[in-house]
Amino acid sequence: MTLAWIKTNYQNLINELIKYLDSNWTIEKIYKKLIHFENNKFKTSPFLI
């Protein structure tokens, strides 16, 4: 999962999500959180095959 792939496939869903989040959340902040999650959680998961 890359940022370009996330933007292509989930941009509309992220835009809908932002409507329900606090005003301090932006698209860029969500993308940064997803990148952080990708870099840290997916690669360190003990359940990876």
C-alpha cells in the first residue's frame, strides 16, 4: 500500500470521513497517519507471513 494507491482508491472515502472528524483533521494529516501506520504497524506485525 502506497500513498499514491491510497489517494487513488480511497480519496472519496477519506473526504467523507473528514466531515465526521474534528476540525483539526485534514486530508494531509490522514495521509501522514496512514503512511506512519504502513511503515510501523504492517512491517512489525507478528502475523505477517
